[in-house]
Amino acid sequence: MAAKRILMLVGDFAEDYEVMVPFQALLMVGHRVDAVCPGKEAGDRIKTAIHDFEGDQTYTEKRGHDFILNATFKDVEVTNYDALVIAGGRAPEYLRLDPEVLAMVRHFAEGNKPLAAVCHGAQVLAGAEVIEGRRVSAYPACAPEVRLAGGIYADIAIDAAETDGNLVTAPAWPAHPAWLAAFLEVLGTRISP
């Protein structure tokens, strides 16, 4: 398997599992993952949030771990990356307001490069205007944004994933096994027992 170079967009109060698990899993299978956040450099930390499903009308939110960035946002040259992952949580609310973030997302979408977003990561896809006519899953509260951006909201189980060409999306962290498997397939990564 040829290792891929993957860019990961994160930010303060991104969902803990949606940062930590994909970052570590993609490294584990041999890919290089550069996690970046606007305004921060390699070695800086982001604070994460833990979103849990405890029977309430929406998820609960608690303070998560600190995550240390391993690359500097301002140094990113998107042409050097094979794929993009957008973590969910609260960070997409403000990441979608950053013109440089949106330009990065458009680069991957327009280049038909593998692109994954989990949970509220769909807010960044909608902000970048790259989902028109595409089937996109996200946390259900993001369904209106997906539709307003011209996407087709995929109302799937919380532990399922949606693949539309190069785009892999999922509603929340319980879908990690499904969306990571689908993303690895889109990347061309083969894992043998």
C-alpha cells in the first residue's frame, strides 16, 4: 500500500473522538496525517469537547482532552496532500467562516480527491459550497444546512456512513468503523488479515 498524505482540519472544541480516533487510526495503517487549525502552529494545542448520547433530545457536551497539532496551518500547501478529513464538534461552526479553510476544501472537492467529514464537519462542506447534488450525512441538526447548500441529506443510522464518489460522510463518532472503512476504500488502502 502506498502511504497517503492526509490533511486534517480541526479546531478548538472539535469533538474529541472525531479528532483522536481518525488521526490515530489513519496513522496506524501507515498514512501521514497533518492536523492543522487556522491561527495555530505545530506544537500548539486545541481543546476538544466530548459529545455523548445520553437519552436527551440532543447530545451532551463535556470538556475533552487537549490535542497537539503536528503541522502549521499557514504552511499548508494543499497540492501536497492526497486527501482531507474534517472533524466534527463545535469547531466547524467557525472554521466555515475562514476563507482559507473554504479554499482548501474546494481544492479537494474540485480535484476529486478523497474527502471525509463527520458530524458537524458537513457545515464546512456546506460553507465551501461543494455538496450540491451530493449525498451527505451529518449530525441530524445539520440536515437543513446540507439541504440549503444543495446537498441531499442522507438520513442514516448513527453508526453508518455514506459514500458519494470521493466523499465519505457520517453522522457522528459511533460511525467511526463504518466511515473509516469507507474512507480507506476511497483512499485505495487495503488491509489484509
